[in-house]
Amino acid sequence: ERGEYRHYMQKEIFEQPRAVADTLESRIGPHGVLPNIFGVGGDELLAKVRGVHIIACGTSYHAGLVAKYWIEEYARLPVAVEVASEYRYREAVVPADTLFVAISQSGETADTLAAMRESRRRGYLGTLAICNVPESSVVREADLKLMTRAGPEIGVASTKAFTTQLAALALLTLRLAHERGLDETRYLALCEQLQSLPRMIEQALQLEPEIQALAEHFIPRHHALFLGRGVQFPVALEGSLKLKEISYIHAEAYPAGELKHGPLALVDEDMPVVAVAPNGPLLDKLKSNLQEVRARGGELIVFADKAAPMDGNPSRGSVLRVDAGGEFIAPAVFTVPLQLLSYHVAVLRGTDVDQPRNLAKSVTVE
Ligand code: M6R
């Protein structure tokens, strides 16, 4: 039931603190990730992993891209991420002791399932499913599993499935990082940060009225550009997919450093540019990228970390402050305002938010 909410999508956006808390429940504690959360023999298998291949589609693919940044940074293992429809038809090279990870909300996406079946032939150490439906095909056929506990997701646009996938992938990252000798103090600090994620998402949801006001700017637009850097680039990709999917505004995402290699040519006063600006070593670089947009009259909408030193409002556009709660969980927290933005743009444009045209919730055909 939708209850007080206007659409399932809005309800599901607001369910995220609960869904993420449920996904972390009894899997992580004050001393770290708990044993045996990936199923029988999981910890033994994960101890042998020397590399990771992640396969998924759409939003689940974006979760995989975030995990690449995490696993490479904290566990120092090489990670390749690919959309399932490409992976299944090419001869991927599989180095020894590589783990195959399939990410899927439904567990019935035809391409993801086919890719997983194909992986059997390619000599992986084992397969892990990160999935929201326990009785699904992807889960049944995987060696190891870590269920997201988002509950049923009705809106075609994936929201709570994505943030719970990030929570599950964060657990995988921490398990691998610990195994690979990450400094104990740092490990425990990251565990603590992850446990604060439901609270930080709750805070980000409070931005709804401001975001709703911002959404008005998008009503007459035909295009939008999303920018991020580092681990926030996949968040920008996810933000642009959400906007396309439910508001039918053409949106593209770029790692901000690529701007001057082409897309800057598109920027004029009719092009809103949405940027995710967390605090961190790349902030100054991002700021100079945003300066390039400003100089061309583009309207800037910046979601900036509370801790990030940013000047006040740009001449055209706005800066919204988000408390990211730390570098590790920041991509999950910054996702929330972007979901709210797409949602309110779509509502204002009067589209069918929960059932966007031409799309199905679960893509069970190729
Ligand atoms: O069920 P899955 O996670 O395998 O679905 C993958 C994509 O079809 C899905 O994420 C799709 O991109 C969503 N509609 C995005 O909001």
C-alpha cells in the first residue's frame, strides 16, 4: 500500500533508512563484519579471492561501479565491472582466483542470468549473487549469496534496491579488505561509518522541500548533464538514469574531468548541470570543472558535502548542502537527493512515475 505517499517511488525512497538498516542487521557489529554472512563456505572462498568481476544491468550495474572504487581502494583487489548484455557475448579474460558477482534486484533479469550461466564455463573461483528476491533464479544458481532486504520494490525506477545493494557491496568490500590486511583501526572506522548509513540517509531525506523547489527549473528542459568525480561518477550516472527514465528528459553523466573533452560544447543557458561535490581530494578539481560550466552561462545545481568549502550560491543555480557522513558511505547518501530530484521533476511534468512508458520492472527477455 502507498499509504500517505503519492507514488510507490516516493514511498520506496523514504523506506531507504529502514531497508538499509535491515540489510546491515545481524551482519555487522562493533567488531566488524560478522562471520558466514555470504552462505556456507563463503568466508573460506572469499579468503582466496585475487580479483573480482561484477556483472549487472541498469541501476544494479551502477552499484557495481561504486563497488569497483571501494574494493580497489580498501581491499586492493582488481575489479572489472561490465553490463551483462556485453559480457555474455565476448571472451572476457578471467585471471586465476577471480570471483564472479552478479547484482540484480529481481534475480530474473535475462541478461544477468545468462551471464552467470556463461560464467560457469569461464573458470571462476565461485559466484556470488547480490539480490533482493531469495527464491529467484540468480540466487538459486549462485554458490554464495548476500540478500538485500529492501522488501518488494514496485516502482519501475529502482531506488531502495540500489542503496541496499550498496550496503551489501560495502559489506563485501569490508570482508575482502579485512582479509587482505587493511589496517584494523581503519577497518573498524569504516564499519562504524557503514552502520551510520541509515541515519545519514534519513537526514538527506529532510532535503525534500528544497529539492522540490529546485525541480521547477527542470520543467521546460530537454537536456541535463550530471557530473561527479571518483566514486561519485557512478552516482551521477544513476542520477541521470533516474531522470531519463521517469521524466523523459535526456540526461547524460560524465566524470567532470571529461567535460572539456567534448560535452562542454553543449553547455549554454538552457543546459542545467547537476554536480555531486563531496568533500575530498577531488573537490578542488571539481570546482574548477564547475567554473568552466559557469563561464558558459550554464545553470548549476550542486549537491555539496556540508564539510566541503564551497562559495555561496553561484550566479545562476543553487548549492544544496548534504551531510555525507564520511567518504566511504558518501555515494549512498548522495544518491538520495538525486532520486528526490528526478521524482519531483517527473511529478511536475505529469508523467506516469511508477510505470514509465516502454519499460518493465523486470526485464526477463533479452
Ligand atoms: O532486477 P535487476 O536489478 O536485474 O534489474 C536491472 C535493471 O533492469 C534495472 O535496474 C533498471 O535499470 C531500473 N529500471 C532502473 O531504475
